[in-house]
Amino acid sequence: MPRHHPPLLAAGVALTLAAAAARGQTLPAGFADSLVASVGAPTAIAFTPDGRMLVTTQGGTLRVLLGGVLLPTPALTIPSARICANSERGLLGVAVDPDFATNRFVYLFYTFRKWGVCPTGQPTRTDNPVNRVSRFTLPDTNVVDPASEVVLVDNVRSPNGNHNAGDLRFGRDGTLYVTTGDGGADYAGDSGGGGSNDASRDEFQLLGKVLRITRDGGIPPTNPFQGPGTARCNVAGETTPGNRCQETFAWGLRNPFRIALDPNAATTRFFVNDVGQNAWEEVDALAAGADYGWNCREGEHVASSSGPCSPAPPGMVDPVWEYPHGSTVPGTTTSGCNSVTGGAFVPNGLWPGFDGAYLVADYVCGAIFRLTESGGAWGASDFVKGLGSSSATSLTFGPWGTAQALYYTTYAGGGSVRRITYGVAGNSPPVASASATPRGGSVPLDVTFSAAGSSDPDPGDVLTYFWDFGDGSPAFSTTSLSTPYTYTTPGTYTVTLRARDQDFAFSAPVTLTVVPGNQLPVAAIASPAAGATFAVGETVTLTGTGTDAEDGALPPSALSWTVLLHHDTHTHPFLGPTAGNGLTFPAPAPEDLLAATNSWLEVVLTVTDSAGLTHTVSRDLQPRKVTLTFATVPPGLHVTVSGTSLPGPSAVTAWEGWSLAVDAPPQSGPGGVWYELESWSDGGARAHVVVVPAAPATYTATFREAVVATTGLFTLEPCRLVDTRAAAGPLGGPALAAGATRSFVAHGSCGVPATAKALVANVTAVDAAAPGFLTLFPTGRSQPLASTLNFVVGRPRANNVLLLLGTGGSFDVAAGFGAGTVHLVVDVSGWLE
């Protein structure tokens, strides 16, 4: 998923909430949403040619649905000793070989517990787990022999726990496409986490990429990176710096959570849904060798201009569609959408008016959008709304009778696979949803049954609810959502609900179990204690009890633990559901500085008695927050903290034990004076790591004016060195584009000799299409954080500067504004050497 991916809920709540994913949803007329199967934490779906549905779960099981029925025994369970399923890790993807009918091959993407531990938030540890792609054989018995595993791609780093990607899809070309995330934080420790993580820019690593391999793990002959300067990375997950991995098909991606093959295209055509950081979500058209720009860009927008993003890499590919956080998705009526997840092209001819459409889901707002192309541009409209958070994590079309339907996985309500179908004509049946409170207790037991969440795809339909209480009493019908009923005889009863509309179309039945005469068990969390807090990397121990009036003290196997990482208004999976007692895990780090202000853990314990009754309790576990102040001498210069540029002094919220990457790069200060770091107050190097202490602290970066050794100042008759309004050329047009960086060579022009180290210049911005700024700096140095010149629309703006020259006697100009162009004029009146 997904900085933004699916939460896990305790397995015990699935019984009463199995249909909850459909609650409150809005579908177009003629469409219906129904439950296929309740599956805990489902991550991906694939279909075999003979109609079997394969479902992977984050915890490590491969489930099979045969004839629409979930087989009770998993086809494969990856042992806990071999898989890390905490944070966003786990069994994340599945694909079926195009020749499955003859070879029975299926492919899985999972996080391998290579070193026996599953750390999070410690990206530079050498014992972090790794992601791998393996091929298995699935026989007709639906039981996979673990010994059939053939590892095709291995040792793809999972340094932080999140941003693993993990989707697998075969193209029409018969090759296997694999998505990998950027790892959430830099494995090398030289950039940071969140938006500052530049691991996807490392072309010698398999991070932040789309890979393409053959069914045997080989390199297809048309892969873009082959020959000199390339190497295989499938065994080590990397090659030597400076080389490229031959498995890479496209790169510059953050967390390409899902990819979708267009079944209507004559050749292989994929869309890639890449989860954004804090501002933009994007859909990309996959192309061989393409660089989609992360972490230099988020969508079409500048995200970083330092490190490998300075100067801005050429040829970065724009998404075909993007949408912003914090506002209504353009073309729709839906807002609050912050995490793109599943996607699927609608097969032509399946649904009227949907030919050529692409469906894309958002995990946070619980919506599926319909994208259509017009005049080369893609636009969105509402398709399904109100699925709730944690939903529609993957989408795929699969068989349904003699036609096809849209299947999707959701983590809502404990997890399920659901199906959206279209009724060709006439009336569509409703969808029923049932719950009961309480489900156990002493007789007489007063139970309140609820049909809340039941729906009908036809606008205006009125529903009647038919309850069978399972005790031999007559069926009861009502138009009320709430129905009370009293059980007087102990027993275990299966309750059935069907919904009917006014045209007498019935829903599929949904069932739940009540056990009057059996007391509900009682769950209690002992550790972490109420009010407990944590530091990053600290070991958290989960202990609790389950007691039951009939069963007594429940065994550890009856306890199920889930840990959720809350982030603002949504959640990420972190641990479980996992059975047992005395479980431990290392406490995580926040994703970035913003997440440090609005994230925490929730520990959930569900106990289940021998009758299947459950009780769930939860407890929040807050991080120990520490205020750090970053100051500069002189004040007003900038430092970089966890990828964020901050003026000194600035205060940030951090978590105790968090390793923060800090940097104090050279920069232009007031009056155009060039500054470089003299020292940090903690004695660290210019770029180093600060481990957040237990108490508030101040870190001061002291700068000094950069010394340029010169033998004198030489004047000349004012001369126009650069004018981008002139004809195209090294010192002429075209105009500077938004977000671009361009180099200009001063040596040899306007009488500036090859010995010149700096220019006395007047810099002017002309004909700006939008307000913004220009930053001039020596070629070969990092772009400073202070601007040289700020400008507005409609007025030329100028500034006198002392401009240092860099490599080859040249200087760079970075244009910082949202869109359009601006012209640059540079007049020189002297130089220093």
C-alpha cells in the first residue's frame, strides 16, 4: 500500500462484520456489490484458467476458492520462521503462469525472514529482511509442496518495514512484471526517510522499480538495460554502484502498489498506481526504461532538488493522471483521498459505456474512480463511493458465470474478497449485511439484530428484511433496520438474513452465530500497561489474558494480537493478527516529520472461546515525543532534517530513539553571500545522523562565509552574458521551465577568462508566467536552500550578486515555480580570479 497501506483487524471480529465493507456504499444503477469470502488481511487475487480463485494473505497463506467456496485448508502456509509479516511486509502478490494448464506454475512475492528477525524503523541494519519472488507448483489437489519453490528474484531490501510494493502480473508478451517500493527509508543511511529517501534513484538496486523477468527468472531480450554497464541483480538484489540492474524495466517509483494490464490492447500495456508522499497520488503508463522521477518529483511536481535531484534529472516521465491530497478529486464529488491502491481496466463490451475505462481505488477514502481518456488526457468521475477506509486494496476482473465481474480485496471488517457485478437489465438484487449484539450470555438472552449496511444498487428501492433466528421459530420480516429477539433456550444458533426489494428481488443470504447460555469471554491486556509509551527500537511485549465462564482460563492459542499504526486519519498494518502470548516487536519510527506529530500505535487483543464467541479490547500506545530545535548561526540559514528544509531556528517534533538524518549544505544567505558549514554543536559531520534523545535538545549549525581565494577584482564594460529571449543556444533560449535546472558556461564569453572564479553580475527575471524564484549556484555543488532572486508576474525583477563559478567555469540556474516559463538575463561587469 501504500506511506499510505491496509490495516489489520482482529480475526475474531470477522464473523459479525464480514459484510461491513459494503456499508454505506454508493454504486451506479444496475451494479451490485456482494461478499465472496471472508479472508483475513487479503493482499492480492489471481485466477487459474480452470476458474480457481487464488487469494494471498499478508500473514503468509495462499487460499483457494473452488466453485465460489473458500477451501478450509490453505494451499500454502509460509512458516513464521521464513516470513516477516509486520508493518507492510508479508505475502503481498500472486500471479498465475499463462501456461498454467500444462505447467501448474504460480508466482508469489513475499518478505523473507532471512536473518530470523523483522526489525522496523532501522533501515541501515544488516539483518533486515528481504523481499523475494518465487515460483511454486499448484497441483489439482490444491496443496502446494513447499519444496517446489524456485527463487527467481531475491534480496530486494526491506529496510524500514513499509514501501515494499509486491504486485505480480504477466504481460501479453509472456513475461512477469514485478513492482518494488523504495523501502520507506534509505538503506544506505545517506539521505533519510519519507520524501528524502533517494533509494529509488539508485539504479544498481532493485528498489523503487518495475522489474521484468521470464518465467524462469531470466532477462527478456527486449529489457531496456543490457550490455556494458549492466549486471544481473536477481541473486544479490543489487550490483556495483554505477551499473544498472538488468531486471529493471522502469524506475523512479515510490511505492508502485498495483499495476494493471489492459486486456483490450493488442500489445502489453500496463498502468502503474504509485502511492504518493504527502501531496500527490499518481497513475503512470508503463514504458521501457522510463524514469518517473521519485524522489525528485511527486506526480508532476518538484519534491526534492538536492542529492541526485540536483540538477533535476532529464527526461522524467509525467503521470497520465494525478490527484492531490486534502481536496476533492478533480472530476468527482469525493474528497479525503490520500492513497492510490488497486487498479483494473474494464474489458471492452462487459459494461455499457465503460469501454476503454480504467478503474482506480483509493484506500483512505474508500472509493473507486472511473478514468476515461479524451484528447490524450485522462479524467476521473465517481464509480463507487462509501466503501470505507482500508478498502479496495487490489482490483481484478475474473469469471462470474458466463461473464466477468470486478473482484476486490478489502481489509475492512477483518478482511474479505468482494465482487461488483452488473445486472444487464431490469431490477438488481439488494445486498444484505447482518450483525448482532450480544452474541452470547445468560438465558433469557436479549439480542439486537441489525441489518444496517444492507443496500440496493437501484436508487429509491425500499428493503424488507427477513430474519431466521435459527431456533425453529417462524421467520420474521420487517422494514426496520433493528430487530430485537429473545432466546430462552441455551444452544448454538445460526441466524440468517435476506433482504428483499419492492420488486421481490432477494439478496444472497448472510449468516452469523449466536450462543445463548454461553457467556462471552473476557479479554484483558496486561502489557503494554495503560498509559505506557515507547521509544523507537524499544522492545514492546504483548501479554494478556482470556477468561471464560465455561472454559476457564483460555490458552495462548485463543489470544489473537493485532497492532495498528495510526497515521492521521487512517491506519497502516504493523503486526498480526498473530496468536499467542508474550509476543514481542521492536517499536517503529515515524515515516517523516509530519507523521511524527500525528502517529501512534493501537494494540488490539481478541480472545475466542470454544463456542466461537469473541471479545476484543484495545489500548493506545503513544510514542515518547521530544521537541528538537535546529538553529543556525547566523540565523535564517537552512538545515535539512529528515529531508525537510528548515530555517534556523525551527522546532520539530521527534520520537525518542529515532535516527534523524541532518545536513547543513552550502548556501547563499542574505545579500547573496555564500556560506558553508563550520561546525555542528554536537560535533557531527556536515551530513550526519542524530539519534533523538530522551529530553528536548538544540542542535546548532554554525556557518562561515565561504572563502574564495582571489588575486584581484577585474572590471569590464557591462556585457550581456545570458539572455534566454534570444535565439536558442548555450547562452540564449529557450526560457527556463518550471522545476528545471540549466547550466551556463561563463568562461570565454563577455571577456571572462578561464581563470575567473566568480562574476560580478546583475540577474533579471523577465516575462514570468507564474510567481517564483531563481537560484544561481556553482556547477558541481548542491543547490543552496536560499533563492537568488524572487519574481512575480508582470514585472521584471533584478538583483546584484557575486556569482561563484563551478566546474568548467559554469553556473547552474534552478527555476522554482509551479508551471510555465520565465526568461533569464545575466549582465556581467567584472570577475574575480
